[in-house]
Amino acid sequence: MALLTPLFAFLYHLPQVYKWLLKPYYVASLFMAVAFLAVRKTPGVCDHLSTQREDGNSCDFDWREVEILMFLSAIVMMKNRRAITVEQHVGNIILFSKVANVILFFRLDIRMGLLYLTLCIVFLMTCKPPLYMGPEYIKYFNDKTIDDELDRDGRVTWIVEFFANWSPECQSFASVYADLSLKYNCAGLKFGKVDIGRYGEVSKRYKVSASPLSKQLPSLVLFQGGKEVLRRPQVDKKGRAVSWSFTEENIIREFNLNELYQKSKKLGKNKGDEEPEQPGLSGPPGGPAAPESKKDK
């Protein structure tokens, strides 16, 4: 069952994976991830490679190459235990495949290793993974608007994500956070985001470190009456984040979103506001379609 569950989950999301992998960034990443396999298995190319196999077959993996691939596979499995989206699973596979390629190419020929490593560095510096562009009920803050918005109405509860565009964890979490905003946004419960990679002053003001070593990205903070009430992940005395999994289930439970949503809906009724239908929650038939992103740069 432990093996069948992730398999069924992958098959369920297969159409989404195909759509995701066809983006140019991931097409190029996949080609780089299988580069050593292509070189080692392509007739006419592999014939000129060195090998440590006893039978002298240079078009097949030797025992050391198999050992390296098995070791990297074990690391991928360990990393994917904490992955929360299909994109993260596939991203981890691609990342560690490139690491394995670097090791294998250097072991095969230092010139090929240097060439492949150079290609990886150029790719990293020039190509950025595509950002999430799906529907969401999220307000985007900058360094001048976040304080005013949080203090504008003390009856409104805000959940704010502090993120950075360069962070793979933030990129993977974007779709999860967008789904939560579509399900739980209402007059008294709103969702916001602020890019602390771009607005460093906000990072200092709200004590969220943008350093990759701190492991604080992304950070979710619950504000009520303009004051911080809850934060995930928590931060220890050394300024490092306490390990926490950003799954939809964990966020709903830790932030008590179901209860918050029921209480917050009353604010809209008291103000006479007409709430839009929230996808994923029950609503009148024929309600409005999901909105597009609301961004305040």
C-alpha cells in the first residue's frame, strides 16, 4: 500500500504533469537530467567511452556508475518524503539527476565533466522556473501597503505569506496557497503575499529571514487586529526554522481555517456584502466563476 498510494496519486495528476513538463524550462531540464544516460547508451558515441566493465562493453553502466545512481536514488526518495506537490517530486528528481550527471561525467572524463558543469551553471543563471499564474484570491503587498492594509479594519483576519521568487519551496507552495485562498477567502478572512526578496525592509520589520540557511521561506503569519497571532514555521533561538510541512491539511488544522471561515463569513453579512462563491465550498448553483489574481505591485 505504501508503494501504491504515491503511484495512484501520480496517475491521478498525470494530465497536470504533462502540461507542466511541456514548459520550455522543464523540457530543457529533462534533457540535462538524462544527458549521461544518452551519452552512455547512444551507439557511435558510447563506443568511444572508457569503461571499467570486465566484458569491455562501453555502452552499458559499470558497477561504480550503478552504485552512484542507486545512492542518488535513495537521496531522492528521502527528499520526496517531504514534498507536498507533484511539481516538487519531479523537481527533486531533476535536481538530483543533474547532480548524478556531474559526478558521472567527471568520473568518465574531466573535460566532459567541466562542459556539463558549465552548462548547468549557465542554465541556472539564465533560466528561471515559471511562476504560478493560476486563479487566486490573494492581495499582493509591497513595503508601503502591507502595514496600512493589516491595520485598516481590525475585524478582518489576514493570512500573509512571506516569500521570495528565487526560493524553490515558495514556488512549489504557490499553488497550494492559491487553492486555500479560493476555498477560504471571505469578507472577514483574507489572504496576502509579500516578496521579502524584493522588499528587504519588510523582512526586517516582520522578522522573517530571507537567507536560504534560515529555512524560513515560505512563512505563513496569521494577523488579527493588525497583530501577529500565529506563525509557521516557528523559529528557534538560533534563528532557524523548526521543520514543518506546508501541506494543505497541516495549514487548515494549525490555522483552524474551517472555524475562522465560519466566523469571518458573519462580517460580510453584517456589512451587507455579497460574497462570491468559493470554489470547493457549497454555494448556490450558477454562481460566478473563480476570479483571476488580484495583484498590487
